[in-house]
Amino acid sequence: MSDIRKLLEDAARRSIAYRESIESRNVAPSDQAIAALDGFREELPERGASEGDTLALLDELGSPAAVAMTGPRFFGFVIGGSMPATLATNWLTDAWDQNAVMHEVTPAVAILEQVSIDWMIDLLGLPQNSGAAFVTGATVANFTALAAARNKVLRQAGWDVRADGLFGAPEIAVFVGAEAHPTVLKALSMLGLGERRLTTIDVDDQGRMKIEQLSAVDGPCIVCSQAGNINTGAFDPLNEICDQVGENTWVHVDGAFGLWAAASSELEHLCAGLDRADSWATDAHKWLNVPYDCGIAFVKDEASLKSAMAITADYLVTDSEYRNPSDYTPELSRRARGVDVWAALRTLGRQGLAELIERCCRHAKRFGDELSAAGFEVLNDVVLNQVLVSFGDDDTTLRVVDALQKDGTCYCGSTVWQGRTAMRISVSNWSTTDDDVTASVEVMIRLARALG
């Protein structure tokens, strides 16, 4: 029998040491740390190693090579860093080792997921009694919501997808913005709504859908809108979209990070019309700062979500007065990710969540203002937490991004947006401070001037 206390205490000690060092670490690992990962490439041993040795090897080789995504100066993607409360509750629920499938089997996590859903619906101003599903991330959240959409619009046209599949089904008109996130396109493709069958709507200079190109359709229709453009943070005009579409049209909102703006009184104006949509997708591991993986799909018509996702089997206890989580998700077996959301929301509270979101947006605005004042071109209107910066021509911008990543003070990525190469700054970490912004701006300006 293994000494579980000794092993878990060792794991906790190593994990705590990593997190306590996160602010002083270079954000990107060194070349030496990456080269040392070859130490993992050993032959599978005939006899197993000890648990302690396995954990030690993981820490000694893996921790130095980990990108400090959970730290305050990682701006490369829209990725939050797990807050202490969510990390701690994640450890405990992993120790419980619950399969969040049915209330009768895992009542604690089923109740916590329902509480989390109720809180989020209230915070985000979504229609009461909406259904929701905890999934891996925004890709599967979009897939789950759009599966409900596909089935519902076809059912209204007299076709049962669950029984008859898509062969011979009425055609669905699907509209997407020209800057729709690729996870939306992937989800549509997995649902049998291939990219060549989509109608792409042009966007304006901030990536917002031009609704004058959106026409009402007589028949099954899905419109995929966006709350928070991945490059600019801009929001599609949801009120106008909902005014424009026909009766048998389902409006879906990809709000992987932007949906959380609805929880802020300062930013909720960006979300005007959000409650008029039919479904929404978001990622709690972005702005809610919970551990990976934790996406959520919301659907106004709960019955449509359940109809698309529920399964039955003789060995499953599906007849219950309580909500069975697996009735709403693509997976049957999955971790209790809703507990992380419960912990984040209970620890932050309504006011703390709003402050977290608003603080990140203030940091983003400061990045934009100071880089612009230094003579560099900010390409977008900084309305949320996204900043696009050009340091001159495309090659110079890419060299600045590369130098910044090698410097290690902070981490930003590059993107191509409306024909321009830019450095993208995404601010979504709960622990980012004014001092982190100061240090990051200083090194950005220094490197850009040296390379310009």
C-alpha cells in the first residue's frame, strides 16, 4: 500500500513552491529547460518506478519548462490564471474523484453545478430557466449549443435529427461573421454544417458583423454572433441582429471571454441584446480564472439542449426529480468542473467578479494608451481586454514579439488582423497589477525602439 499522505504532501509542497515562484519566473522557459525535456523520452520500464520518483521527475523536468500562463504577465492568449480558491477546490474534488454524471451517484457535485448555473444566469443577465452544460472549453460549448440549435430549427421544419440524421433534411441557412472564431467553424463542421455551405457576413473595422448584409430567411436558420472579438474585443450588434432575423432563426453567441462583460455595470452596455439570443458559449478558465478545462454552454430552451444531449441506458439512473448533469453534455464521463466555478463565484462574489473584469480592462486601456503615446500604432479601439499593436512593418513587429518572448518579462503573441501583423495583448489574469503593466510596457518600448 502506498503512503498516500507522504505522496500528496510532497505534491502539495512542489505545487506550492511553483506557485509561490510564479511572479519571479521568466514567463517563457529557457532553451536549456526545453532541451532537458528529452529526459522524459525513456524506454517504458519493465518494472514500475516509485510514486515519489515519478512525481519528482515530473517536477524537476516539467516545472522549469512550463510557460507561466498562470502568472500575472502572460498576455499571449485570453487565459486566466487559476485563483488560489479554485486551485484548492480543484485539488479536493480531484481527491473525491467523482464522475459528474447523475445526481443519485454524485449528489454533491450535481447540486454545486446547479448552484453555479443559477448564479451565472443571474450574473450574466440570461433568461431565467435557461439550460446549461459544463464542458471542456469554448469549442465544445459552441458545439453543444449549436447541436441544440440545429435540432430545434429542423424540428420546427418537421424533421427529427435524432431519429433520421441529416440525410434528406431541409437545408439550414447558417450565417457567420467574417471574423468568427475558428472554434465556431469547427463546431459547425462537426455538426454536418460544412464551411462551404455557410454564408459569411462582412465585418467593420473592429470586426463587428455588418447587419445590412444579414437577411431574414424563410426556413431553418442559425446566426452565429460574437461577444468579444478574439483580436479586438468588439461585440456584434446583438439587438440589431435579433431585429433582423426571421421566426425560425436561432441566434447563437460565441462569448468565450466577452460574455463576462455582462457581469460589470461599466461594461454591460457592450452586451446590449444579449438576453434576446437563443444560446451562448463561454469559457470559465478565461476570465473567471478557474483551472482548465471548464467551458459552459447556455441554451434558452432547456428542453432543446436536453433533447440534443440526453441518453438513457438500463444501468443509468436517469429518472430523477433532480437535474442529471449528463443530460446536458456530450460526455457521459467527466470531471466535476462545475465545482471550480462555484468556488470562484462564491469567493469573488458579484462585486469581486465585476472588479476583476474591470481591472483587466483598465490594464488593457493603459497598455494601449502608453504604447500609443510612445509612438507605436494601436490598431483597435480598446473597449475590453484586447490590444493590437504594430511596431512598424510586419517583419519588425514579429521581431519585437520574438524578442519579448525571449526576454521573459512578459509574454505576448502575434496575429494577423485585417491584413496587418500585430502583437496581441490579452489581459485576463486576476493577479495582474499596475506594476506588472509598468514592467511590461517598459520592456516592450525598449525592445521596439532597439529593433525599429
